[in-house]
Amino acid sequence: MAYDRLLYKNMSGSGGPEDSCPRATMNIDLNIDNRQRALDEFMYGPANPAQDDVGGNAEFWQSYADKFNDSVENVMTMRCENCTFFDRSPEMLECIAMGIGDEGDPDQSIEGGELGYCQALDFKCASQRVCFAWAGRR
Ligand code: SF4
């Protein structure tokens, strides 16, 4: 599917100011459902990327490398942050912040988790994670 079609599918369409935002940025249940699919079908992870530096995710990374028939060192460079589907445009970050709303500090949530929106799997993902749908960008 072409990128522009991915970008505009699943918009909320409710007529509000969030009309141009993907539905999963506004609907936590939908976001969780889509993230679960990423976990189940695309090996989205690791659960806690902060453990990478101390070797806490070694099992995850070895399993992930085995799937790609590649080295751990190489697959660890294939993160959401350099995936073509990772969207941290100002407009998308505004959508994410609106979706978080009063239930938390949007800036802290977005920057703390380095959140963006996955245009391929339709959920809010974190820059230091990976998944099978990764597509490198230049
Ligand atoms: S497709 Fe890309 S941005 Fe989406 S979860 Fe996978 S690696 Fe992250």
C-alpha cells in the first residue's frame, strides 16, 4: 500500500478538531488492540528497550536476529526511529497529545517514550522498538 494511502486510512472522521487524526491516536482501546496485533504478529519489542544497554533483552534480540537470519548487532539498528512508517511530524504529535488529553502529561508521555505513530500497523509506537514490518528509510 502506498505511503499516502497508509497515511490517510483509519482517520477518525467524527467532525471534531481531531478529524484528520488516525483513530488509534484518539481511541485508547483501538490503540491497545492494534499494539497487541503488533506484539502477536510482528514481534514488536523489546518490552523495555532501556534494558538493551545492560544486556537485559539478549533473548529477544537473538530471537529477532534469528528470524532475519542476520546478526544481533545489525537488527538492533532497525528501530522504529529509522523506519519509514514512523511518523513524528508536528501534526501527528499534536494528534497524539490530543488523544492523551487530560489523562496525563502529553509532553512527558510523548517525549519520555519517544512516541510516534506507526503508519503501517496503526498504533502509537516507541522509537527504540522494532517489528517485522520495519522498512528502512534513508
Ligand atoms: S512498522 Fe516500523 S514504525 Fe511501525 S512498529 Fe514496526 S518498526 Fe515501528
